Amino acid sequence: MKKSRFSDSQIVAILKQHEAGVPVAELSREHNVSTALIYQWRSKFGGMDASLMKRLKELGRRTPV
């Protein structure tokens, strides 16, 4: 899987800007990502903080015994 250009805290910061009222089109231009990616992040990580995102990713990486 391709590694993201953005860290968990950067994604959370972008989503917080969106929650504060910044339009998605403006965020996508500013961070050089598609609007669809911002909506994907919002559906996947909306309402989380960086520590919860890290925990979610750790749970996803675990392999069954």
C-alpha cells in the first residue's frame, strides 16, 4: 500500500479547518489533493483526534495469530 504524504496530525488539522467552515475546494487547492480525498478522510476520520487515528491504524495492521 502506498504511504500517505500526510501524517495523522496533518489530516486531522485539515479536517478541523473544514469543520471550521473552510470550503473543501479551497482546502484541496491549498494542500494539493483532490476534493474526493478530503471527503474520504472526512468519512473515515471525521470526529477523531490524532491519537484515535493512530490507534485505528495500529488495529488495522495487526495480523491474526
